[in-house]
Amino acid sequence: MRLLLLADTHIPKRARDLPPQVWQEVEQCDAVIHAGDWVAVGLLDVLAARAKRLIACWGNNDGPELRARLPECADATLDGLRFTVVHETGAASGREARMAQQYPHTDVLVFGHSHIPWDTTARTGLRLLNPGSPTDRRRQPFCTYMTVVTRPGALAEVEQHRIEKT
């Protein structure tokens, strides 16, 4: 199973649309996971229509319309792995231990908020993934997203992708 991980798209405030290479990934993936900060409902509608499956939550910049349609925390089982999707996880220091305690029955935690790509594993085995942002790099050298390939019960491949300027 191939998954596309996104967060912090901030459309239309930071960009008019997702980059073309992200839309290509949407077409190729079995599911899209979005960890919040959509900003406007338009992208949610288009992504929901184009993705084979969409798993998503709202973020701190998402208003009442998005919060009415999305959960604060989304859970899904994909290829035997338990995924949880949230926007914020707090400070980077101690994140793995805090999240492992908060989500003891999760295998993979996808989060956003910082716009900083993150890929670590807690002592409990919880994998923490932040794809960064495909539209707002902030202090990062590149805008980013992630793809994940799963095998039954395991992450076979996690790859961070840079958005190349066109």
C-alpha cells in the first residue's frame, strides 16, 4: 500500500494550489493522510474527490467549517498498522515519550504544525512522522511531503520528498 502524507498546506493563504508533483502522488497513492492546517475548505473537497481514500484532521489554523467536517484526531488501520493523525504534538523535546504515552495503541503517528519534517521512533516502537509542508517551507530549505509504502503490519519504506521549484 502506498500512502501520501501531507500537513500544513495553508491553501489559499500560502499557495493557490498543491504543487503538480503532489497531485501526481495523490493519483498514485492508495490513501492520502493530511495532518491539518488546511485553512479553507476548498482543498478538502478537491482532495476528497481525487484521493482514493482521505484520512485527515483539522489544525489550529482551521476554522469552524473545517472543524465541523474533520476530527481533531483521526484513526485508521491500513495494511494492519494503526495510524493516528493529529496536528499538534507540543515541543520537540520529549515528543517521542509523550506521544507514546498518549497513543499507546498506535503504530504510526502522523502530525504537522511545525512545518519541520520529522521521522523518529519511540522506545515503544511508535513511529512519529511529520511530512513538513508542501506549500510553506518557513525556516526549512525546501517545501516537503512524505510517501510511505506499507507491507502487512510494517512500514517498508518512508521517504521525504522535496518540492522542486518550477
